[in-house]
Amino acid sequence: MVIFVVTFSRRLRSITNFFLANLAVADFCVGIFCVYQTLTNYLMNSWQLGDFLCKVYMFVHALSYTASILILVVVCTERYLAIVHPIKCRSMLTRKRLRIVIGIVWILAAVYASPRFFYVETISNRLNNGDVDIICIANIKKHNNNVLDVVNLVFLYLLPLFLMCCLYTRIAIGLWRSSVTLGGPGLVAKTKNGRVHHHVHTSSMSKNVLKARRGVIRMLIAVVMMFAVCNLPQQARILWRHWGSSYDHTSDFSTLLTVSTFLISYMNSCLNPLLYAFLSRNFRKGMRELLHCRGTRNDGGALAMCASGDHNRHENGVSTHLPQSSVIRLNSIQNSLSTTRPIITRQNTYARRT
């Protein structure tokens, strides 16, 4: 539903939601290629899906995990540029560059996961009762498991979380400083004949933008926290397995612990779309509008209803009820208040459009 709504809803066509849709693709790959295969590999007596699907399972597992954390870092960086350095963000993040960035993310994730096709294989073990047990596993003779797990821990868990915590802290400081600088006097907008038409309260408009952006940041922080919490048991189990003297690889407890930590990590992919739905008002509105629009297509009113979303511009996935060029730069609010004429002109232009 997240992929569907972001693709077809005009309300959600923004930079942040473009990245979140790619995150949803990674989560969808986990649901299709990882959950059932993990249960099959650890709980059933034998791997029945063949050697190729064994390699695909391990590859997609690494691909989706790597892509997810890289996309979270990219989203965090984009939010940092959009809020702390808005002018640079507008000139840097073009549509072409966004496609290149997301393409690089998936290519890097695929390159990192591709060695699984070399060292992952099915291994057959003959049991005491004569049965053959087939296991889908990484061959320890073809790779250094300790080094790989350390690389995963540092570069795909600790370092990204540290970077995102630093950037979101800077974002929080930027939003707090912006809220302090708000409260300037309202601006008077004039019609064509020069008469006073209404008051444009710049402070009120900026507060609405600030409030909407805070909502987006809260949702993104919740996504990052859920990623950290859901993947912590998996990372802790791996550390215990390599450096804990009391860890028994052959016990039933280790098998159940492995399956449990995998499923908890997969839960992150399940919860992400729910976070979008419950914490993002625009996702809920976009979903309702899109479903209503699709449902009334045969009544001839679909085009009008879908087009109604064009009257309000959306910056970074939040409705500002202002033309995009007239949104006050939060970090330069005082300078913007002193140059009222361009803002009034944009407001008059927007009034004539709507």
C-alpha cells in the first residue's frame, strides 16, 4: 500500500516519500524472500528449495538489510539538508540526482550482497537414522565469518546509527532555533487596484510549516529507532556466538534463539509501513483520496477529485498551503521578514491561481 500510494498519489510525490517508497520495496523483499525461507531453513528437517534458491535467499536477505540502512541514512541526510541548509538542498537535490542516488544505493547493496552467491551453498549431512539433512548455510571454508560479522556490526549498524543520531540532533537544534525566531509581524497583501485585501501572517505560516516538518521528523526518528531496536537482538546474538564461551552451537536453545532474532529483525520490515500509516497524516490522507478517487472513476468525478490535490503544493511530503517558492526559509526568517515585497507578489500570484 505504501508503494502504491506514493506512486499514484499527488499528495505524496516528494523527495522523502520517494526514498520511503524504496525502503518499502526493501521491506517487501524481506516479506517475500526471507521469512518463510528462514523458518524452512531452521525449523524443518531439511532445506527443500534447492541450491539456487538457497543462494537467492541469502543474497536478498543481505540486499534488503543493506539497502534499508543505506536508505535510512540517505533520508536522514536529505532531511538535514532540507531543514538546516534549505537553499543548498533546493539546488542539489534535483530529480535526476535523486534517481542517481537511489540507484547507487541499490547497486552498493547488490555488490555487498553478491558474494553470497559464491560462499553460500547447501550442505548435506547424513544423520544417525540414515536420513539426509540438507542445510542452507554459508561455507566457512570460503569466507571469514568473524570478519564479515564485524563489518556488518560496525558499518551496517553502529556507524549508521551514530551518523543518524548526530544528524537528527542537528535537525532538532535547527527546528528549535527556527521556532525561537518566529513571531514576526504580519504582512499586508494588496490586490491589483492597490487596495488592502487581507493580512498575511508570515509567523503563522512559518509555524504551520515548522509543525508539519516536526511531524515528518518524528515519523522518521520512529523508523530509525525501530530499526535499532529490532536489529539489536540479532547483533547481540552474533557477538555472543563469536566471543561468548558459553554459547553452544548445537543446542536447541541456540536454534530457537537464532530463529527468534531473525524474526525480530524481520518485524522491522513489517512495522515500517504501519509507522507511515499511523504517524503520517499525509499518508492517511493520500490513501483515502486515492482509494476514493479510484472508486469513483466510473462516475465521471475521478479526474476532478484527483486534480483537487494540485491546488496545494507539498514540500517534503507535508502540506504547506503555500506555493513552494513562497515558503519561508526557516533559517533566514528575519531576512525574509525585511523583504516583504517579493512575498506579497507570490501571495497575490497564488491567490489568482486558486
